[in-house]
Amino acid sequence: MTLLELCHRLQDSAIGTALLESQYVWLVIESVHVLSLSLSVGLLFIADLRLIGKFRRHEAVSDVLEQLRPWMLAGFAVMFLSGGLLFWSEAATVYASPWFRLKILFLILAGANALLFETRLGRKLASWNTLERPPVGAKIAGWTSILCWTAVIVFGRWVAYAHT
Amino acid sequence: MSLGGGWHTHTLEASLLPVFRWFEATGVGIYGRKSAYFFPVIEVVHLLGLTLLLGAVLMINLRLLGLIMNRHPVSDVVRAARPLLWLGVATTLASGSLLFLTEAVKCYYNVAFWYKISFLIVAILFQLTAQRRLTAAPLPRAALRAVAALSLLLWFGTGIAGRAIAFV
């Protein structure tokens, strides 16, 4: 089965069809998806600003990061869950959208960036935790995160404009 | 339209209709409707501003509720998040005004728009007054929780009503 066939199957499934044809459920899920941006990416931007050294620089990095982390993760969980349901209902439609592919690409880049940060600099956090000027690696990770997530939001919004 | 028939013929809003028509007839409004890219591009900016604004709102309110950064005084966290919050407000207000100009008359007849504007005005006024109190002197815990609940209700109410403009 190709990826496109899988997308068709998802969209044509009972749940996919019911979601797309519902009067309110789809709208509610879409609104949740948009507003949970605040919890996930909004708080992530704040954490990234600390990594770059532009926010709360007198405070330990771990203080900002670890305090925000559970809330961000909850936000991303809501994000992926609601996004997954939206995808289910329109899988074949968005499969063809170049904007959706770009969104996924930047989503993967953002994830890879986070993973790289956590496994490298994140592990040695104790050595640079309280520096007002974070190491270059942390700055790069922070900027990459901000740029990737901005791209995800931009292309994500564009998906809706391109296929209506 | 869920409001009763004729509501716009004898209320305060009725006198605003000519103003809304004027907004829509401005150069920006006309250009925005003609261009295929104006609305989507500005709306993306609006969404990014919203992310920053609501992110900062959450940070402040999670602290007020005692859920994050408890080792730091409330006034400290509020002061730190304040520039991000107002940057978010400035971005969403500027982009939102441009979006409004392209479809002012549609907004006039859209009940969600009026909810959104009401929530927004109260949210900004509340933020301004509450913030000053929060950074001035320590408040009892119950007061902090009440401020947080009201602030979350107002800002997310603005967001939900705003999103609903496209749906009603």
C-alpha cells in the first residue's frame, strides 16, 4: 500500500468521514489545535529566548526549562492529538499539498533539533547552567527551534488557504 | 446570526455601521480584498503574535496559580513576561486591525466578532490594572488565583471568539 493509498483509506474511514462531515466537532478540534499553540510553541519560544540569552538571563537555564517543560509537553500532546484527528479527516487532501509537506519537514527538523540539544548540550547543562551568555551551541539550538516552529505555523496555516 | 432579528437596527451598533463601511472602503481594505496574499500573510503574523501573547499569558497565570517558578516572587515573573506579552498584544492588534479593514462589514454582522472585541477590551484593561497590583505588593493566595482565572478566561475567550469569527 502506498502512502497515498493509506491517506485515502484514513480519510474514507468511518471516523475520518464522520469528523469531516460533523457540524461542530471538527471546528472545535481545529480551534483547540490553534489555541494550544500558546501552551506548546508559546512556552517553547519563552524557553528558547532563555537559551539564546535574551530572557531571564540572570536565572539558571534549568529553572526556566524544567519549570516550563511539563506544560510544554502537555501542550504538544494536545497539539499532536488534535492535529492527528484533523489529518485523519483530510489525509488524502493534504497529502497533495506542498505546504503540508513543508510543514511536516519543519516539524521533523524541529524535533531533530530538540533531540540533538537534549542529548548533547542538555546533558552537560550543569557546566553552563548559570552563564548569562550561553554557549554558541545553545544559541544555535534556540534560534533553530524558533525558526522551525515559525515555519511550521506559517506552512500549517497555508495548508488551509491553498486547498479551499 | 444567532441574535434576534433586527437587533442591529436599534442599538448602539447600528450607528457604527457607516463607520464599518468606511473602514472597508479605505485603501488598505480595498487592496486587502483584491490581493490573493494580503489576508493569508497577515493572518499568519496574527497567529504568531497570538502564540507569543498567549504563551506569556500562560506563564504569568501558571505562576499565579502556584504551578511554575514558585521559587521566584510573582512580581519577578510578571515583570519578566510583561515585554513578551505586550509585544504579542502589539503584533496581534496591528495585524488584526489590517484583517479587520478587509472585512469590516462582515465583522459587523458577525456575532463572534462582537464577543471577541468585548473580551479583548476587558482583557487589556484587566491586564493593565491587575499587572500593576501584582508588581506593587504581595497579594494573598486566593486573590492571585482569582486574578489568574479571570485573566485566562478573558484572553482565551478572546482567542476562542476570534477563531469563531470564521465559523459562524
